[in-house]
Amino acid sequence: MNGQHAMDEMRLTGSSKALALLNGSNNTENGDRAPEVDHQLAEERTHADNTVSHIYESGFKHGNFSDINVQIGTTVYRLHALILSKSPFLVHLMSISPFKGMIYMPIDQYPDVTLEAMAMTLGYLYSYQASRSLSQANARAVLASACLLGGLDDLCERAYATCKDSIRVDTIEEWLAWIDAHPSPLAHSPSASAVSTPRSPSPQSSQEGPGPSIYGPYAQLLRNDVLDFLVVSLPTTLLTENESNKSEATAEATEALLRIFSRVSFDIFKSAMESPNFVIGSDHDRFRFAKAAIARRKQFAGRGAEESVVLAVGEGKGNVHITRKLRRKALWKVAK
């Protein structure tokens, strides 16, 4: 019995020490073991980094031991089906390809995707090292490529953050052109009152709403980011550029904002003017600005619609309302 009792005590003591080590309560043993644990984690990290680096250099860059060719345009990449299987899109292409060990990626069907961005995205399937060439210049194309392939949420988040950081005064025109090319489905729904205003006098060739965006949920996030920049960041930046002469700064900022808002689509214009967060002054200032912008927008809105602004008194903040109604076509009576 005494021997059994001693064994039980040893088990209890060992269990207590193990729990103490896990909980960090045994300072002496935990302190002695911490460097060993850190060293082991460092070795594991080094091993993982070396392995990933080898796979990226030997597998992706040099195509060693490739078992599948991926053709993009006229470029052929010698890759590996196991790595590509991380992407649902590529899995689909591999499953329907009539050629064994060969798939064709029709990126010409996706104007937002560039060959450079797709190459980077394919490389990211092998290693995070591929994302080192991510920049504000290619972030939007990388985001489109990563969303197309799927299974790359971390790369999507990095590319989206880079896109968001690229929304600036000197790039806002480019972002507005991107929004025109990727309108929100809500702006084209039958219940929506907003009808898009082209940034050029040419009318739209179709009244059908846009299909699903290649950017998925990031399309609306970027639209919201651009709108937030137009409503808050842009006016604030323009108004603080010349603080020495506030009246001159206000006049220059107003003129710059009028040039921009005279060309944006109607849904963006309506959202910005009706937002109480629009940094332009009081509701009356916002009303006067919207009225001046509408006067300039007439040359771009075409003859088929008429925009107007109303200041609803007594409704509190955000009481500026923008409306647009379509003009009826004139009916000609045919004389008998």
C-alpha cells in the first residue's frame, strides 16, 4: 500500500508541475524552460520559412517538378496542381479542362485583372514573398485577381488596405472613373430614384443593371471609402491647404469641389450632398453648394433628366434633398 501511495503522490506532483508550467505559476521551472521554448519556436519558424522559400523559388519561379501548365495569354507557367487546389476557381478550371496537365485562364474576360497582378497572385499561393511587390499602383488589379481565384482572404485584405490608402486628392479622378465602371447594383435597382449621370456626354447604351462585381464585397467597401473621402477628407484637405487666408482658401476649395462634383455620378452626388457630414458648412451652405453644382452638371447630365435641390426647413440636420426626374419625350402628332 505504501508503495502504491508513493506512486500516487508522484503522479499528483508531476501533474501539478505540468499544470503550473502551462499556467506560468511555477516561476523557477518556467523561467528555466522559457529560453528552450523560444529557441524551439524560432527553429520551427526558420524551418517553415526555409521550406516556403524553397517551394517558391524552385516550384513557382523555376517550375521544377511541375505537373500542370497554366496558360495566361501567351505566357505559360509550369506549376503544381496541389498548390493550385487552394483556389476554388483554379480547381474548377482543372476539373473541366479537356487537356491533361494543362489549363487556360481567360483573363481577357476580366478587364480589372492584369498579367502582372495574376502572376503575383499565383505566386502568393506558394508563398507570402510574392506580395512584396504589392504597391498602390497594382493593388486594385491584385485585389481583383485574388477575389477571382478565391481562397486568398489574407491577400485580399492586404490589397484592399493598400487600395484604401491610395485614395487621395491626386488620385480621386481615377477612383471616380473606377466607380463609373463599377456602379453599385443598388443604383440600378427598379426602386432606386438615383439614375447615373455619365462622366461624358455620351449616353449609356443599356439600361440593364450591372452584374456581380469581380471584387465581391470589396467593391462596395471601396465605393464607401471613395464617398467618405469626397464627403469628409477631400473638403477638409482643400480647406486647410491655405490657412493663412481662410477666405481665399474657402473660395479655392469650393471651386475645386465644384469641378469634381459636377462630374460625379448622380448616386454619389446625391449621397454626398444629403450627408450631414459633408464638410462645407451649415445646411444652408450645403444647399447653396449643391445648387451651384447642379448648374454645372447640366452640361453633363444630358437633356433626358433634370436635377434639383430642396432645403427642407424644420427637419433638423441632413435636410438637403437632391432629386432627379426624367423628362418626357415630346409627342408629335401626325397630320392626316
